Amino acid sequence: MARVHVPFDLRHLAEGLAELEVPGDDYRGLMAALGRRFPALGQALQDDKAFVLDGEIIDAPLLEAVGPHSEVHFLPRIGGG
């Protein structure tokens, strides 16, 4: 299972947990598992955060594979031009 690091500002949506072990072979499966366990957290992560997999920011993660030992982070989206 992937290790998901919960952003500090959203930990209240995950019962205060900083890390979660989450099943899923890809981004969609991972987010579905998060959404089942913590619906508000799953939605907030999809709406407001960038997806970082094993240290790499993934711009279009929908089909991105997630390994059983992957580290997943969510960072604030940065706008610019």
C-alpha cells in the first residue's frame, strides 16, 4: 500500500493523522480508497492540491500508476503565468 502524507491544513479531515497507508494501483484507485475512508479529505485533495508521486509532481495523474511502496504527497497548487 502507498504511504500518503496528509497536508497539515487538511489533517482535521483525516482524524488528525499525518500519514495513511492506502491501497490502489493507480491515482484513481488511490483517490477512491481515500474517498471511501475520508470523503471530505478525498474531495479536498482533488480540488485544491497538486499530486506528488515519489518526489515528482504529476501534472495529469489520472492514469498514473502507484506502486505498493510509493510515497504520495499533496502540495498547494501554485498559479502563475
